[in-house]
Amino acid sequence: MAVLQETVARRRRDRTAPHVKKMVEVHSCTRSNKGGNKRATQGWIANVVTDKLTSDGEVSPYKLRNWIMKTYNVDVPYLKVFRGIEQAYTDMYGKWEDSFMKMDEFKELLRRNDGSIVEIDFDIVGGRNFSKAACSRGFVAGCRPYIGLDACHLKGKFNGVLAVATTIDGNNSIFPIAYCVLESENTQS
């Protein structure tokens, strides 16, 4: 959209340069981009950043926002970039909810590793217990006869408690024996 403007200039007191107050000129400036670029949708951002995420690993939304600005000359809000990254990860790896449907496949994979113990119990405690054979053999072979149990609360999209049984190995380092994901920390679990 072309706009006609009027030019008015006045001489300054120091006489160095005129001071332009109004200017008569046709210009075709674009509109302000305060609301973000409407065509740079979350899906477009997901398509653009997918290659960058696979090559560089985990990149912050702030860095990706600057990269989009430099590469495509498109100014997008931080939150739109963040949601675009989430959608890109969903497109690449699938939904988090769908990964829980593959617990039986994971159980079978660990079961084929001789000596591994896998117990998935959704009815009673709502827990998933894992003890890999290599960890059990390592505990028997070279760890001190001391077992510590620690738990931390998981926050975010999926809540719960991650409980880990650890011991101390020959190098005075923490050695994991087994881990368990629980719904909550209570007497039943």
C-alpha cells in the first residue's frame, strides 16, 4: 500500500543541517510485526528446524529463533519457536503417550538379555521395575555389600517417582543396580 507524505524542513540554529519535520514521498512500508508472522506457523517452524535439531542435537529455542531470523528474515515469537520444536520432536519420534504403549516390547527386549528382571505392574502399584543383567552381575562381581535407595519426583508432562537402588563400586563411584518408576511414594510401593 503506497502512502503519500508531505515534507517540511526548517533550518537549525547551528546551521549545520536542515531539520526535516515532514516529508512528501511515496513509500511502501510493511505493517508492524508485533503479533508475529502469521504465515510462519508452528508447523512451518517444525519443518524448518527438523534438520537443525537432528544435526546439532538439542538446541535452545532462543538460538533457533535467532537462526530463523538470520536465515529466513522472519521474526517469530519465542513461544511459537518453542511449540514448533515440540512439534518437530513429535514428528520425528512420535508422541510420548504412544511410547508407553510399547512397554511390552521393551519388557521383551530386556527379557532376552539373560539375567535381566523386568516387572511391569499397572494394576496394583502402577510401577515399572527394571534390573539389567549387567548391573546385577557387576554388583555381585565387584561392589561393596552396601545398597542405597534414593527417589526423586518427576515433574512435567508425566508425574511420578523415580526410585533407584545404587551401591559403591571399587572406584568409589555410584553403581546402579535397579530402577523403578512409581506413581507415588507410599507404603504400597
